[in-house]
Amino acid sequence: MRWTSALAIWFLFCSLSVFFVLPFGVRTAEEAGVEHVPGQAESAPHDFRPGRTALRVLIVGTILWGLFMLNYRYDWVTPQMIDVLDTWNDSATS
């Protein structure tokens, strides 16, 4: 695999990791024990820290990318293992 392809896949894993990381570690104004800001959603985070969130995204994305690259190198899970339609065709002909 070219390094540019690996970099693009890493970027995709980091982009996907944003959705895994965002719901965790967020406290609303009610949970933080401070007054609610008028006009703001009750579910809005009280103190959002983008730097901490970015670090978590990089860590999760890099771990997932590393697992993907190890699977790419050592073939732990192959396409034949997850080919459900071919398995159904084999069982239908038996």
C-alpha cells in the first residue's frame, strides 16, 4: 500500500472517530451545577474543550487505523470470511 493511501485511510478513521468521541466527557450546565444560558439548548455542553476532543479523536483514530493496517498486513479477517452471500449460495445448493 502506498503511504498516501495509508494517510487517506488514517484521515477517514479520524473523521469517523469524531462521532465515537463527541458523546463522551460532555457535561451540560445542569450537570456542572451552573446557571443555564437563556436561548441555549439544555443539552449544550457547559465547557467544550476542542483541544481535548481533538486529542481523543487522534488517539482513537490512530488505534483503529493501526488495527486496520495490521489486518491488511497479516490477513486476520479476509473478504472471504465475511462474504455472506457466497455462504448463502453454498448452503442453498447443498
